[in-house]
Amino acid sequence: MTSNTRVVVIGAGLAGVRLARRLGELGTPVTLIGEEEHRPYNRVLLAEVLAGRYSPEVIALPAPAQLTRARVTGIDREARTVACADGSKIAYDTLVLATGSNPVLPPLRGLFSPDHVLPEGVHAFRTMDDCLGLSKQVRPGVKAVVIGGGLLGVSAARALAQRGAQVVLAQQGERLMERQLDPSASKLVQRHLKNLGVEIHTECRVRDVRVVGGAVRSVEMSDGYALDADLVVLACGVHPRAGLASNAGLEIRKGIVVDDELRTSDPHIHAIGDCAQHDGVLYGLATPALEQADALAELLAGRTNARYTGTRSLTRLTLTGAHSPFDLAAFGETEPRPGDDVVQLTDATRGTYRKVVVRDDRLVGGVLVGELGTVGALARAWEGAEPLPDDGPLLHLLTNDGGS
Ligand SMILES: Cc1cc2nc3c(=O)[nH]c(=O)nc-3n(C[C@H](O)[C@H](O)[C@H](O)COP(=O)(O)OP(=O)(O)OC[C@H]3O[C@@H](n4cnc5c(N)ncnc54)[C@H](O)[C@@H]3O)c2cc1C
């Protein structure tokens, strides 16, 4: 690639900003286009802003020099230009889609209005605007219902409880954070939220939200029970934001399909972060988004042997608080298959739980709650996929922090 090749990146989130910064360091100028009004920020820390622990400025990302504030509405692959909502056009030689995800809105009648605006009091939890909107409405005693008990719902419920709201969390599944945690770890998360005053309903389907005069009043369960609500948070998952790519005729499956060079079906267009599907996997997590940005920066700066081959990433949730810090980490397969070895340590008094799953002589997954001293050593053993040393009992995996 020559130094005057025009690289245009759509999306100033974690992946787009990282790519722009890395390319800047490598001497390749970039035009970064972002639609959000705020300075680019670290989305992972939004719950800390909602909890009142950080101000929005604290979670700002180092601003890249060339940031254009605009929403891209179309890609002309033949002319190699992108069109923006303000009528402007930007030409590219190489285009990168880093458009992230959209929140999934559950199909509830009360949520939909002809102008596609959510009723007053109902918020998704994806952007700084969502977070500031929620923050404005939350006060001690306010009745909040969080719909969804995954990572997002748990973070939102905890943050709202810390601000003094009366929070009810409605989870359709059997337990909290089912994707990441095994049943014992889920129970500890549940206990932690209950201690903060959060009321939790599992196996509970929401049928509708009742709206009066444009504002939410209650949330109706499928058994007819209604929960009063001044505030509702929709934390029902995300789906990749692939509309631009799909309208431009790029290959889409679950997300925008990319190869090991993070190239889409058009060799002039790449995709990274939540919107990209690599080797069949949609990650939806921060570490893979950053690793993809780093690999693509190397490639676009001319290091032609750079490749992205996937991320074995740990999910880590740190729920800090003056009186109740709560840490958890999970990776790989947390439920054993027949024949696997499982090592488990539980301390009910301290609320800690540690478990690893070993298959043949390899670590295939684990979950740690409350006591993360060994997380560095375990992550290294898992990420490296090396055979485990056979010089001691497996219990060492949970008790020896390996100097991390
Ligand atoms: C509250 C919350 C907590 C989270 N916690 C964790 C966590 O603990 N651990 C973890 O690993 N992950 C977590 N995540 C997920 C993590 O934030 C994402 O995986 C990560 O942000 C993905 O980065 P990205 O750059 O692909 O997308 P994003 O950060 O979403 O950025 C995409 C950007 O592109 C912009 N954009 C999209 N389309 C256009 C367009 N047409 N024109 C202009 N701009 C456009 C969007 O406005 C957005 O700013 C959390 C997410 C949320 C919302």
C-alpha cells in the first residue's frame, strides 16, 4: 500500500479508534467516520458511568486526529465512495467497516410507535446517549425493570441498584449469564445482586410494556402479572450492524464475513469488531475487536504476512463498589463433557468459587468468582493451549497464581 492510499474507517468505537491510532503510529493516515455526538469512549465502562463511579470524560478514548462526525448511509463500491446523511461523499481506496452492534429490541407491541422512538422511560443499553438518558431518570426509589439477565442486564441492574433504584431483573432463561457461567457461578451472581436489593425473576417471559401518555407505566409478564415501572432497560442481546454491508451486496451470514486478512467478499473492503464474522464466529466482545484492529493495522501498513486467526478470549466482569466489589472471569467450556476432569473449590462464606475443566491434558475452560488470583496463569494455559505440566495435582491450577 502506498502512503497516499486513502483508508476510510466507518465507526469510531473500540475497534475503529484502535485501528486509526495504530495506523497513525505506523505512518498511514486514516479518515475515521463516527456518528455519535460524544468523543469516542470505551463502551465496556458504560455501566461504571451509569453507577455514578466515573464521569463520561474518564472513559473517553484517546482521540484520533482525523475524526469526521457523520452517519454513513451508503457505499458505492464501483465509484469507491461512501455517502453520508448530510449529503457529503468521501472517497476511499480501502474501506473498513467497524460499525459494531445494535441492541436487540424484544418484539413487544408497546415498544413500537410509528416514529420508531422508544416510549419515555424505556432505554436500550448500548451507547453513551442510552447511558446518559438512563442516568437522568434514575433516582433513589425509582422503579426500574431490567429485561434480560446476560452480562449487559446484570451490569445494568447492579449500576441502577447502586444509584438507589428499586430494581427487578426479568430473565427468560433458567439462570443469569447462562452464556458464560455454570449454574454454581450463576447462583453467586444472583446472590450478589440480591444483596444489593435487586429482585430477580428467572424463567420469566415479558409479554408487553404498558405505556400511558407516551411514558412507560408497567411491564406485563406472560402469566399476567404486572410490575410497576418508571424505567425499563432492554438488555436482550445484540446483533451485528451489517445493514450498510448488506445493501452494498457484501457476503453476510450472522455478521459480515471476513477471512484471515479481515477482508470481506470485496477485496477493497475490510470489517472488524462486533460487525465481523471470522471463521464462523461472531465475538461481540472487546478483546477480539482490539486484536482484529491490531492485525488489520499491520496488514494495511504493508506487513503482508500479518494474519488474524481468532481470539481465545476471557470474559471478565469487574463490578466494583465501595462495600461490595465483585469479580468474575470465565473462559471456554465451563460445563464438562463425560470423561473430563473437573477441579472445583467453593467457599460459601466468602462467596468465592473456582472451577476448571480439563480434557485429556489440556485446559478447556474455567470460571472464577470472587477470587481471581489465579486468573493470569489460567488464561495463559488456556490461550496457549499447551499440554498441562504433569508434575502435580490439578488442584495447583486453582491455588497457584504462577507469579501473575
Ligand atoms: C454496557 C456494555 C458493557 C459491555 N461490557 C463488556 C465487557 O465487560 N467485556 C467485553 O469484552 N465486552 C463488553 N461489551 C461489548 C463491547 O463493548 C463490544 O464488543 C465492543 O465495543 C465492540 O467494538 P466495535 O468497535 O466493534 O463496536 P462499537 O464499540 O459498538 O463501535 C461501533 C461504532 O460505530 C458507529 N457506527 C455504526 N454505524 C455507523 C455509520 N453508518 N456511520 C457512522 N458511524 C457508525 C456506532 O455509532 C459506534 O460508535 C459491553 C458492551 C456494552 C454496551
